Amino acid sequence: VVTTGLSGSTITGGIVVTSCQILATYGNLQMPWPSESSGLFESIQFTLLDGRSFGVECVLGNEALAMYAARFALTYTVFTIFALMHILSKVLPLFSSSVSAWDWKKTLNSVGAFMQVLFISLVGIVVMPMQCYSHPNGLRSVVSFQQVLCFEGGLHTSLVFLAAALMGTVIVPFMVAICIAAWKAPAASRQKGGDSLVIICFRFLFYRFRPDCWWWGIPFCFRQLAIAFTPTVAGTDSNVQMMLIASILSVYLVFLGINWPWKSLELNLVDLVCVKLLLFIAVSAGSFMDVTKETPSHENLLLFFLITIIVANCVLVFYAFIVMLRKGVRGDFGFKYPRKKTVKQFAREWRSLCAYHKVIDLDTCVTWLRNMSDYDRYTIDTAISIGQAYGMSGERKLIGRDLPS
């Protein structure tokens, strides 16, 4: 499907909002950021739905439970607004024929889109009572509510109860639902296409990605989940926390480069650049970190990484040696493709496809190409170039002259 200007702008906006949420998460780590950077981090705390960015304390005061309950209730308030708007859309057509009622499946899709864009913020609300720092006397306080002692009963128990309720009624059901939807999507699409219940209700999960990477919304959400939980790990050891964030982003970046999942080249580049810049910031943050108090643990971790890379290189050299022994010095290196069919079957499918496209009229072919995304047209162009290299020389120019502009 062609990526329209509105669709591309919306997806780009979602990527930018997600990047701002990760930056705001950086600001929540216990690090001695420079004053200029701290001001920037504070200015984007609103992306994490921080009530202090909206002046909520002017209404509720600084009472921890009231402040947290306001953020807790925000998610359910949005759900209620969607439900009321859906009901209202059913009532208004009774008075005006120009108003159409909302489809409940599309309403669910809108709720899911809201959840996915603000997922880090919602998980951040859950983990807030768990982010604690230590006092010299051995007690610990919640970072966001310093008057609340961690795991000392009373007020903190109430905060943890609200966090568990939000986790159990919103975050976990959402993650389970999108995993089931991604699992069922291929079969549902084959049976009913775009009219499938799964495709309509979970369009937010699929429409941003190429058809062969329909599942990318799952690792994307798990990345958000892991980053949001990072501030709760290792207490006030910002070295460990930043290393975890860098590890999560690095793994994501590797698979982003392998799959290139977004449905246009520009969107892939936007995500790539944003993640890379976030990694640069994480690395640069090491200049401002205090010396860790967990030196033995970090030494062991460094040793683990060194051993891992040495073992990985040894395995790669051994693999190359085995391949050369089995296939000879001129044999193919690496896994053969296609993996689940013979080359003869692959050739038969290719010839059938070529024969089919040869008999369809030119206008139909032009319509198909115009309706494809730029990424898919680029893939077809690459296939034509490869075909030329194996005996189709001259055909591409002939096709280019025949196609209307």
C-alpha cells in the first residue's frame, strides 16, 4: 500500500514521540546531568504524562497518593472518553443523517493506537513506585515522591497496589492481545483480507510496516516495555541502568537493520537515526556518571563481554573453515536460499509469475505498481536488475519506454 503524506507524517510523529519518551526516561535516571541537559529533560517530561509538567500539583498539592492517583486515572479517563464518544456517535445519527456512527472495531483500533504511542508513559506510571534511591541510614525513598519510604508499608503499599492494578488491567492485557493478534493475522488476512476482525481492530499494529514484517509491532512494544522498566533496575547505579538501555537499543538496531520493517525507506531512516542518536547520548552520558560502587559486578560483566566476543570470533572462524572443507574454496558461503524449497521449485514459481505478468494487460500492471509502496517498487526494480544480469539484458529499457508516465 502506498504511504500517503498523512500516513507518513503520522508514523513519523509517533517515532518522534517515542524518542522523546526515551529521552525523558534518561532524565529520570539518577545521573548528575549538566544543567543545560537537565532543563531539556525536564521540558519533555510531559511526554511521560508527568503531572508536574501540567501544573497538576497546583490543584492537588504535593500529596504523593493524590498525584499518583491522577496519573493512574488518566488511562481509564481516556478509555471512558473513547467509550462515550462511541456511544454519542450511535445517538447523533438519530437526529442528523449527515453524521455516521462509529464502528466498534475501529474504535478499538483508535484505543490501541493511543496505547501504543504512549506505551512508555503508561508503563512508566506502573514502575514509578518501584524506582527508589538509598539513604545513608539504609532506608530508601521513591524518586518521584521523596517523602514516601519504599517497602515500609502505608503510603507506599497504596502506590504499589495502584501500580499492580494498572499493570494487570491495562499493560498485560494489551501485550497479550497484540501477541495473539500478530499470531492470528496471517491466517485472518488470507481468509478475509482487510475485512478481517483482527486486521480492523489491530490495524494500528500492522499498517506502519511492510506486509512481510507485519509482526514488527511486537518487538517494538517489548522494546518500549524494557526501556520503561530500566529505572527500577540497580537502584541508583546509573551505570547499570544506562548500560541496559544501550543494550536494548543496540539489539533493536541490529534487527532493524536486518529487517528494515517500516513501509517506506524514509521511515526506516527516521527510526534508525533516532535510535542511533539515543545510543550516542547513552554513551556520552558516561562522562557525567559517578564511579560505580558495584565495581566487582562491572568487572565480571566486562569480562563476560570480552569472553563472548572472543568465543564468537572463534566460532565464526571455525564455521568458515568447515564450510570451505564441505563446499570447497569456490563453494557458496553461508546458508542456502531458498531454505524450504529446491532451486527447481523456486525456478518453477519464478517462471509462473513471469508468465502470468506477461499475459495481463499493461494498464493493470501500471495500476499495481502505482498502488505499491515505494519500498516494494524498489524491490521489484532490484529484481529486474538481477534478472538483467542473468540474461535479460535490454528488456528493462524496452519496458521503460512502453510505460506511460
